[in-house]
Amino acid sequence: RIHFAINCASKSCPKLLNEAYQEKKLNNQLDQATRNFLSDSTKNILNNLELKLSKIFLWYGNDFGSKEERLNFIAKYSDIVIERPNINYMNYNWDLNQ
């Protein structure tokens, strides 16, 4: 989840939280950052038959585990049912965000 909380300042990166991360709220903040990133259609396009994922999932694939673990992670934080989807990766926009 940390990949979706702190990252670079490009357009394809996750949006930074507009508050400080706090120990007592950290799990909820990381959950929300992950949900926000997965639901942003400029970064991921998700449906049960096809996933167009951010290249973060490709570049840091080991952090997300096996393909099955990655799909379980996405399903958990996106609340969609995933059934053997085709997986593709979106182009990464390195332009600076605003």
C-alpha cells in the first residue's frame, strides 16, 4: 500500500494525501490511498474481464506477490470481482503533476 501513499510527482503517480500520515490513522490512510489510486481511471481501468494497470504493478511486481496475490490485492481494494482478466499496463506519464 505504501506505493500508493508516497511516490514521485509525475501525472501517473498516486496523488499525495493532503494531510500528514499519523501512526494512529496509518492503516486507514494507506487503505484510502490504495482505494483512491485504484479507482482513478487515469491510472487504472478495472473490470472483471480486463485490467489496465499502472506500471507501478509491473515495476514493483515482487512487492505485490504472485499474479494471484496481485489480483486478490486489487479485488480487495477495488471491490470488484475479478475473473481471469487480461492484464495490460497503461502508459506512464512522467510529466510533472500540478
